[in-house]
Amino acid sequence: MPMHPQILRDFDPHCVQDEPPACQTQCPLHLDARGLAGLMAEGKLKEARKIIDRYLPLNGLTAYLCEGPCGRHCRRSELDQGVDVPLLERVCVAQTQAARLMPLPRSGQAVAVFGAGLSSLTLAWELGKKGHQVTIYHTGPAGGRLVGHPGLPAQAWLETLEWLDKLRVVFEEVAFSPAALAEARAGSQSVYLGFDDPALTPELLGLSAAEAEVSPVSLLTSQDKILAAPFHPGPPRFVDELAAGKRAAGSIDRLLQGVSPEVARVAEETYPSRLYTSLADIPVKSTQPPADPWVPTLAEAQAEAQRCLPCQCLECVKQCVYLQHYLTFPKKAAREIFNNISTALGNRTSNILALSCAECGLCREICPGQADTGQFVHQARQEMVYGRHMPISAHEFALEDMAFINSPEFSFFRHQPGRETSAYLFFPGCQLPASLPVATESVYSHLQNHLEGGVGFALACCGAPARWAARPKLTTRMVETVRGLWASAGQPRVILACASCAVFFQAELPEIPVETLWNVLAALPRPAGAAAGEVLAIHDPCAARHDQATQASVRELAQKISQPLEELHFSGQLARCCGYGGLAAAANPALGAQFAQKRLGDTDKPLLAYCIMCRDRLRREGRPTVHLLDLMFPGQPPAEAAQRPAPGLSDRQEGRRRFRDNLLKKLWGEEPPLATEMENIIINIPEEVAARLETRRILRSDIQRVLLDARERGPIFSHPGSGRQLAGLRPRQVTYWVEYSLCPDGSYDIHDAYCHRMVVPGIPGEGRDSVSVAEGFNPEGGRA
Amino acid sequence: MTLATNQLPEIDVEGWVCRKCGQPLKVSLVAVTYMGSSFEVELPGCPNCGFTFIPPVLADGKMLEVEKMLEDK
Ligand code: SF4
Ligand code: SF4
Ligand code: SF4
Ligand SMILES: [Zn+2]
């Protein structure tokens, strides 16, 4: 299924990175001066000449004549002086050969031109190349205002005349008169009047001023078949004459082809550039006038060319490791993602491009055109899901985890102990209790002590991963779970500890009144045991970038506990993502780590986070980092808390389970369910194996499941020489292998565990799971 | 889909036997499926019981690579 083109069309104009720079939009000939400067700076004269030949008429003659109006519009002129583009052109044409002329075969069409000024020569040049027969009628020497121009080398002028001769352009001296005009008009398809030749005036041809007036688009006069050079107020400029000749040639060519010369003439005018270019951090570098302005040297031209910035936006790319990694910018990435999804056949090589964006929204805050790349990527993911080509492996782990947390066996709600109703519902989310169980419990008791009317407790995941993965059915299921817990609490105000939960609630559960934990805590007394430490750089989570109240509350809380802070430039509205957002780290772990590293590059101070995923990810990349609850409800001194390692995947899952069982027992006197046979399997995992399991995303519980099965069924292979066994099981869409030895005490030494998604013969197991069933995944490892 | 044996890493099955029947492992052509694609690959396994033996180098290497390729198709 192709992606709807409107999504791309809506996004496209926001990113201006591929808009032409001011030098080009303000050049009447639209020369790619940025490209020219780039090549000249590197001394690539031959390539530079190709640009000149492509845009400038008369084989380089322009270089000696153009007044360089681009210089005034050049972004450099805001710093010092605009780049002297004509100087680059002059050196290039003087030191290179023009491309060979390859006129089209004769068309049999005749065009008459009056006046031999620059516009007439340009027109003759352009139409001569197309094979039309051009005759230039003139009085006195050809060249108009060119005659006697000090900067024009005689050699260049002679060459131009030779070139025109090769294009079969005929020069004919006449006395300008109405009769001469009538005759030319009768003998040709079109007539052009080059009034930039000072020898030619409308009166000489018997035309009134009104009759010589032209349409600014086509340069057609009101007289049939007659075009003319427009009159410009002010002193004449060669560049306008060149542009007029080019424009009139375009009109005549259209007329000869039976196409309207008035419509669809895009970007021939000069216009302001839409390209944004920041001048911050660009040093002043004044232009050095060449020793001889008419014969500049290559070195002088190269130095001038190196002054070109060159203009480009890339403001968002400078801050986003995702865009940097894929060597792209939003407009380009969007097209690639769009084409990838719309591919009917073959490999969708850019799936990973759509899955690696953190949907963090920083680019939108930075972009001068507010291009919302994260939102575009999210829409693309939705289309991938609808089109059934979203690869499952990217998000499956996170979704399985989420679905388990929200299963009826795991998620729960209880009123505050001893109460039947709740005025509030504390919803710490899925990760905080898993990583910071003691502080979660403490803050809950703090809330109970200071809030009136009872504070219920709910353990669940909001469902943000389903939304990031763009799975609509799964999102709905998660929303229903959360709504159900809230309903059993009596629909109270919900206190959220996680910024991503807050964004999710706002989008998917707008009927639920919510408040962030930080806003609530800021209004309560300082907790008795709160501790502060050395200066910490504060890291706002990207999900809170638009929540100024919470940002302020967090700073207020830090002040209340006397914790000194360092503010980073990229914070608040410009908060950086830790890489967890949009499940970027799930789909692309290496890139996910780079997000966190980019943040660490902003400061060498230890960090203070108030999202537990941020905290753990920043810590994992090596920086001491505390969570605000570590300071407000310390279980250990701040310096130690900052060093606490980030929990691994299994630690998280087991920590969450322990938190749940402890809390239910402690506050509500509920005995935890007896450990299952599977949970009682004791496994010994050496550190280096544990690290491999983390990258392979294999949980200790996955290993226990395989071993339990092997207990009943027996392992599949054994190695009598070493006593090792190899058990395999496919409990879901993944086949797990565990190589182990049974110890005398009944525990298992794990030598390795690994997995694959392909189905190979003979491995027992159901091969499907709740998420896949809900989302319609094919048990063979299909997509949804 | 090709998954030529010559692209597969050297698989060391030395000393491994089928736990059920005690047979040493033998390489044979087996059908592997993923994402609706099915192809034949030479893999070690028990010639009697039909179990396939997958070592970690294969799971982390070639298999992962092909899985990713098929997911992108
Ligand atoms: S900031 Fe990024 S998205 Fe915006 S115009 Fe520049 S390159 Fe494009
Ligand atoms: S700096 Fe370079 S690209 Fe920018 S306007 Fe000037 S010449 Fe053009
Ligand atoms: S990762 Fe964030 S900053 Fe980068 S493109 Fe995605 S939304 Fe924009
Ligand atoms: Zn066997």
C-alpha cells in the first residue's frame, strides 16, 4: 500500500534546506553561484566551467559584463561583504575552454532581431543553438553598449562573434525604419526589438511608447509577433540585458512550439530566497580586491570563493544524531521514507530510517519552518503498520514487556490502605518502580501523608510504547487497561511521574484529569530526609519540552532541597532526547546510545534527571546521574546514587515484579503468589554471558522457560565429553537456545543463550504470543 | 532466496549428539522459513529425530542478517 502523498506534500514546504540560496534567486540568470564557489574554492576549474556554460549565455562573455547584483543579497554581506561572484566567473572563463557548441539541426524557422545590443546577442545565441535562423539588423558597429567596454578583452569579443557565426547568426546593417520592420515582420516568425542598443528607439521603427510596452512575463508587445526589451528605470545594467535576451528567447521558442509564452514560467524572476542560513559563529573574512580587477589570479579567485559560507540550513541536523547518522536532512529523509513505503516490489531498505527517529520534536523547535520530522516519521510508521510491512522485531521486545505489565495478572489498583475511596491516583508508570523501587514507595507514602482524601495506587504502563510503535489496536488495548484502573479508583485526579505518560494521557486519555508528580510535590512540604550534593546539570526529558509548569516545579524542588543546578542551553523547550523516545533505542540500539552521548557532550557535570529512562540511559553511557527522587527520598548518598548502574532488561523486569509483591504485602497485607516452578529454577550466569544476553535481549526468565521445558521434555542435544546440554524452545516468535550444565545442587550453569526468529525444523514450542495474536502477526514470523 | 552453504560459518558440532537417540549430528538440507519465505539450507541436526542444531555464531550472524533482509522486503 503506498503512503498517502498528501502527508509528504504537507511536510515538504516546511523544510527549506534544498531551496536555492540568495545569490541564485537574486541572480537574473539564476546562476548556481554556490556551486561555482564550491568548485572554484577547490580549484576545480573544469567542473566550475560547466556551471558557467549551463547558466550564462554567450560562452563566458557574461563574466566580463555582469554587475554582480547577487553580491548585495549574498548572506555574507550581512557580516562583511558579499562574495564577488563575477570575479570567480572571470578567472574561470579566462582559464578554461568553453564546452563545444552543438547546435540542433536547422528548424527552418526565421527570427528577426533589431539592434545589436547585449540582449539581441543573447537571444541570437539561445535561438541559434536551437537551430533557428536569426538575423540581426543593426546600424553601426554591433555590440551596443559593449563597444569600448574597458573590461572586455578584445579576444573574448572576437570569439563571441565567431561563436555566433557558427550558430549561423547573420548580421545585416540597415537603416532603422517602419518599412524595415514591416519587411522583417513579413519574412519571419517572430521579431525582437533590442532597445538596449542605444542606436535603436521605438520612434525610428514607427512605434509609440505604448506599442513598445511589453508583458513582463513574455516580453511580447501588443503588436503581433513582436517582442521587445523591457525598459528598466535607472542606469542600464548588462545583467538585465542578458536576462531580457534569455527571456525573449524562451518566449519565441514557446511560440514556435505552439506553447503559451505567458504561463508556467517558473522562477525566472528574481525573488528572495527561502533558504535559512544561520550566521552564528561565522568569522568575519573581508574580501581582498584583486591587484588587477580585470585580470584576477586563480589564487585571488580561490580566496574569494572560500568566503562563500556556503549557505545552507541544516539547523536541526546540527543537533540530531539520527539525521547526522543517516547523512540526511528532513526533506530528503521524508522523501526516502515515503518512497520506501510506496515501493511495490523489492527491498524496503529504509525501514530502519523510519524506525530510528526518536520522535522527540527537537527539530521542530529549532527549524525556521517548524518542520515536524518526528510527526512525519510517526505518520510514516502508521502507514507501515496499515500497509503490513512494519518489521516486528524492531519493537516486539518493548511491546511484549508492555503487554505483560498491563496484563490482569500483573497490573493492579488499590485504594490507599484503610480507605474506600481515592481523591488521587498515583500512577508511577512502568519504569520508575522497576528501576527505583524504594524511592517510588517513599514518594507514595509522602503523597499519602500530605494529600487529603486518599491516594490510590496503580501499577501499569500507560501504553506509550504502543503509540510509538504506531500499533493502533495495541494502543487501544493499553488505553482500556488504564481507563479501567482509573474507573475502579473512582475516576480521581491522576498523578503522573513520567513525562511520556503525561504526553500519552493528554493524547489518548484526554478525559482523565492529570497532574505531574513534580507539580504536586512542589506544593507539599520538603521531605524530611532530602539530601543535596554537588552541582548537577539538569536534564529535562524531551517529552516535557512543552510543560513549562513542570520544568519550573522541578527547579523549585531542587532549590527547596538546596541542590545547586547548572542550566544547559538545550533544555526546557529545547530538551534533548536520551534515545528512548519513539522506541529509537529499541529499533536501533547503537544510535540510541548516540542520543545519550550527544547529551553528555553538553556538559561534564553529573546530571539530574526527572525521567527514570533518561536517568538510566545517561548513566549507562557513563555519566553519574541522579533522579530527582534519589535526592528527595534518598536510599543512599547522592554521590553513590549517581553511580548506581543502570539496570539491565532482566533487572528491570524482576525489579518491577519484586516492587509489586513487596508493596502489595507491605501496604495491603497481600501474600505474593507462590513462586512458580519456573521462577524457582536457579541459574548461574557469568558476567560476560550476561552482557551478551543484554544485547540479544534475552531475559533470565526466557532462560528459565527453556530450562523448565527441558526438564519435562529433556534437552535436544548433549555433549557427553563436557557434560553440557543444549535445550531449544520456541515459546513465541523467537527460538531460544540455552547451553548449560546441571550442577549437583540442582541449579544450572549457563554457558550461553542465544536466539533467532527464523523457524528451523524440530524445535518445540507454540511460536506465538499475546501481542502477535492481538496484532495479527503471522506465527511463522510474519509481519503486521 | 539463497543461503548458500559456502557463506555459512564453519559450524563446529564436534562431540554433540542427539540426546534422544545418541546419534552424532549430520549435515543435511533442511527447510527454513521466515516472513512467508521458505528456503533450503544445509544445517547440522539429528538424522533420525529431525532436530536442527543452531550454534550462536549462526544465530547472531547469518541468520540475523537474513531475518533483517526479509523483514525489509
Ligand atoms: S531546520 Fe532542518 S527541517 Fe528545518 S529547514 Fe533547516 S534543514 Fe530543513
Ligand atoms: S554566501 Fe555563498 S551561497 Fe550564500 S549567498 Fe553568498 S555566494 Fe551565495
Ligand atoms: S530524532 Fe528528534 S530531532 Fe531528530 S529528526 Fe527525529 S524528532 Fe527530529
Ligand atoms: Zn535423534
